[in-house]
Amino acid sequence: MRRTRQSLLYLFLVWIILVLVNGCSGPTKIGEPPSEAACSSIVDTKCVKCHYKTRICDALGTKSVSKWEKTIKFMKKQGTQLTDDEQNKLIACLSSLPKGSNVVCQ
């Protein structure tokens, strides 16, 4: 009985450690941001269909990569047509641009 309890406790602790390691693995790597022209093009053709540039500009410099990933995934659920490549480029752009960047804000 005692051995069974001990085994269950060890299994539970191993499971907790695996969950924590997996949960703390960090955001997805998205690669280097594309050129400013590519960033501007994606924002102008995809994002500005539904949002004013000021809304996007105000969010620059305030969100991490993982928050931009969540935002873009939500926009795709709302109907935004983005390829996986465009999505990764957009996340890389928006998460790397500083607040007020001319790439998006003009």
C-alpha cells in the first residue's frame, strides 16, 4: 500500500514537472522581421481593411510576440484572409516595431 502511494506521488510530481516545462517553453519563434516595405504592404492590404492605422500604431511597442500571435489568430477567426507566411511576417513586424514607427503609423 505504501509503495503504491509512493509510486503515485512520483508519477504525479513527474506529470507536474512536465506540464510546467511545457507551459514555460516560451513563445513560438517567428524568425526575423521582413523588410519595412513588406510590413507596410501587409498592414495596408490586410489590417487596414477593418482598422484605422492609428489603432494599429497605438498597439506598437505594447505587445509581446505571444500577444500579437493571439491578436492575429483572433483576427483570422473574424475573417481576415492571411496565409501562414503572411501571418508569421505580420507577427514578426508588429512585435518588432517600436511605438510610433513610420512603417505603420504613416
